[in-house]
Amino acid sequence: IIEIRIRSVKNGIAKNIFSGIINNKSRGGMRSKRVMLMAEWQVGHLVHGVVNYAHSHNWHLILWHSGSVRSALRNWRGDGIIASLPYPGLFTGKNLVRSDMKLVSLTALKQSSIPYTMVRENNRAIGKLAAEYFIRCGHRHFGVYSASERGTSFCEMLKEWGFDECASLPTGEPEKLPQWLVHLPKPCAVFAENDWDAADVINSALLNDIDIPSELSVLGVGNDICVCHAPSVSLSSIDSRLYQLGWCAAEELDRLIEGGEPKSQGIFIPPAPIPIERESTDFVVRDDPRIKEIVNYMKLHLQQKLPIHSLAVYFGLSDSALYKLFATQFNASPKQILQELRLKQADYILRMETCTMKQVAAKAGFPTLAAFFEIFKKKYGCTPGEWKKSLPNLITEEG
């Protein structure tokens, strides 16, 4: 049961929603845990994860959204707080009525005297995944629109692969974005800090007659469905698993309230291992026009058997010539690329459709259910069923 209760004075003005929740009882007669979520940026999937955990564990949850944050803290007499408020010195004894307040923060805190566990996305893994994705797509020119560890990790991974040049623009300088995009070498792959910044990149590029994705491939982070579909060119994005982040933050706070010790090393949520591809990126950016034609053919025929020999014959190549072409362009075999395409299709179906696992395997083109489970678990580290359960409630691309 999730609600916000307000005690009012005689004239009907709200008195104190934070200190007024004192005797809240659960249906079983036991007092519900009283938790406040304090986030300046209330991302839908993240809040959804916290709310679902609260509902399933009979919490009384307050969603703070306005007013003085220090006043809210000073009046809060609940059991714990989940916060995304990176202000120095905010979480100290002078701002909290309870010195034993349990705290989970979604950002690193400065000058905090309250022990806490930090739960956040694994930004290094996100940057690494973005770099690997663009390299696999065949890009040779890169840009990063970021001022965080994500962007740093992106550039470091590019260097590991032998790409020393990566144009960089901090997100704190949006007025420079149009000219920066104009002067990027084309075609160029741009990795943005999040979906909002990536949407700004797309809008700025289109206003300056830069074609997407042929001249500029754009990848965001967060997989916010509304933001990803707002531009006229839909945005590809890394799923940073914000729902799981919210659920994990709530689960960790529950553990702290029950007497557990804060984890000083923090908890870092890894991204989904395959970016969600939409119109803003092109999986095949290659010098050889044949490779794009072959991969597009694979995409259109995933549900069919595609023996490599038959594929070679269809495109007028010998088996060895086809393997050499893929090794040169992808550093992978045709079979490996086909398997990757099928995994992407299976991931999409699991997110967007209600199907049995047997139907998912068939739609994605896996020869048997057993083969689907084996290949999926090797890639994701879990079974398709476990992956499906970890996703938020079904959210379609149409909203």
C-alpha cells in the first residue's frame, strides 16, 4: 500500500506530511516501514522499481518532489531514505532529526556524517559497452558528449582497441553542440551521457542538415521509451536497468533498516549487454557495400535456416571469401554475427511481447529451445526466463 498522508490544521492547510506519519499500520497490525524517496530527477523506471518493492513489502512510501530539501530532512521521522541529492554536507546530524537514519544514496555523497550504501549504475561498464558496440558496427571516428565516468570509460576502451582520437564535448556546454557536431569527421559515432542528451544531439544534427545515421550514429543511455521516440529519428540506447536499480536500492535500504551494515564499496548495477537498436544507429557501417547487404539479408531471414554455404552461394561468394569478408569487417565469423542478431531479436521479443519461451526461440530463429537457452545464458549470464522476470512490467514501444 503506497500513499501520502497529510495532517491538516483547522484552516485546511497541510501541516507536516513528513512528521505526520507516526502510527501507520499494515494490514497485519504491524507498523509499516516508513521510507522517503528524495530524487531531483525522478526517472520513471527507477521510481517504478522502488514503488514495486515498497508495494510488495507493505512499506509506507513518501515521494518527495518539491520544497526545501533541508526542511524535509529535518522533519522526517521515518525509518529510512533513498536519495539522489549530491549536495555537500546535506546528510549530517544537523539536518536529520534521527542520528540512526538509514540511508541509500544513488550518488556519491560529499561531507556526509551518516553511514550509507551507494547504489548506482556501473558507468564504466556502460562506457565500455558503448565503445565495443560502435567498434563492432565498423565506425572509425568517434565523439562523446559527456562529462562523467561514462565518457572517460568510452574513450579508454577506444584506446584499448587502437583508436586514439575521440572528439569530446562536456554536457555542461550545450551552446557549443551545433558547431561541434558540424566539425566532427563523418561518418561519426557519438555516445551521449543519457537519452536526454542524445536526443539533443539528434535535434541539433537534424537542424544542421546532418543525416542520421549515415553521417552521425547516436547512442544514449537509459532506454527511456518516451525520450527515445520523441525525435523524428528514434534513438538507440543502452538499457542501464533503472528498474533494477530502484528495486535494488529499496532492497538494500530494507536490509539496513533490519540492522545490516552499510556497504562501503557500494553496489553497481551492470547494463543490459546488448544496446537497444533503433533508427539513430546503423549496425553496419562498412567500406564494403556487400557486407551491409548480407547483414540486412540475415536480419530479414532470422527465422529461417541460414547455412553459411547457402549464404555464400546466394551472394556469389565462396565459403572462404565470405569468412574472410566477415573476419576483415567484424573480426568475427558469419555464424557469430548471425547469432548476435538472433540474440538481439530475442532480447527485443522478451521486452516487448508476451510469448512462451518456445515462441521466442522460434521467432528469433534458434533451431531448438535448448540451443536458445544455452546461447542466451552464455551471453547474459542468466536464462531467458530469469531475464524476463528482471525486467519491469511490459512496456511497449508505443508507450
